[in-house]
Amino acid sequence: MRSNKELVEYLEIADVSVKRALLSVDRGDFVRSKDTDTYEDFPLAIGLGMTISQPTTVVKMLSWLNVKPGMKVLDVGSGSGWTTGLLSALVGSTGFVYGVEVEPSLVEFGRGNLDKYSFTWASIRLSGNGLMSRAPYDRILVSAAGKWLPKYLLDQLSLGGRMVVPVRNSIFVVEKLMDGTVVSEEYPGFVFVEMV
């Protein structure tokens, strides 16, 4: 595929808001260098053993996350900034997206990519433990796989909030009910870089 539009059409996205976000935030603005693979449906290396995720996986995760305008969202493992940009398109100017990344050079890379857009309601910061100072969050997206469900992120999720998080080779959709009870659904068969 040669363009972001071709990629989005190929993905056949059912969720209208997710499709709109992918059309408005060009994947090509978040890769190291545009080449023939920029708009293909697979992950691409962005350095330091990290990747910009496969579009099909990103679409599934964003659809499960069910982000609405005005929400406060934490994007853990923001990497290239692509998911931070997509989440920013979903929350709109009445919401806010906090991207966090553990690698300083990727923080700068992601910020530079995000600066191509007018998302004044989004930021990317250096952090390895979420961002407790801005918690709680309505939604949390995690783009690296841990060995277990991260309690420190559950603690940052609001009552009634939802987190989409890879654990080993599955993606979990986790909800914190209004009484504080945590429930989850598992979707196996995915591969992610390991959480640092």
C-alpha cells in the first residue's frame, strides 16, 4: 500500500471513530523513514528493539478501549507517538492524553512526531511507572507486554475505567467497576515487545 488512506481502507475498520482517527493521523508521520513498508500491515522497527505496532493490532486495541471525547487517557509505551496521536484524535480538545515512554531518545522522537499535529491536549513524558501525578485515568492503553497484569497501572485507573494491556501473548481488556472490582477478558494470539 502506498498511502495512509489505502492502509485504512485495507483494514476494514468497523468502529467509525477509530477509522476517523486513523485517517486523520498518518502512520507515515511516525516511522523512522518512509519506505515501501510504511503503510503495510505489520510492525516496523523504530530503534532500541522497539516497534511501531501492527495496524491491525492497534485497531483492535483502540476498539476495545472504547475511548470517548473528553476522556483523560494514559498511553504507556508511547514509542513513536502514533498511538498517542490516535488517542488524541479520539478524545478531542476536551480530553487529554498523557503518553509515557522509558527510553529518552524515543520520548524525543515521539514528541517530534506528535508536533506535526495540533494536539495541544497531548504530551509525551519520560516515565516507567505510568504517571501517578495525573491519575486517575478513564482509559489506559499499554503497548508492551508484561509477565502479569501491572497493579501500579490498575491503581491509576479510575472507577468505571478501562485498560487494554498485553500480558505475555494475550491482550487483556480490563475494567474497574464502580465498586472497585476488577474484571477482564483475554484475547490470546498476539506478540509484543517486552515491557521494560
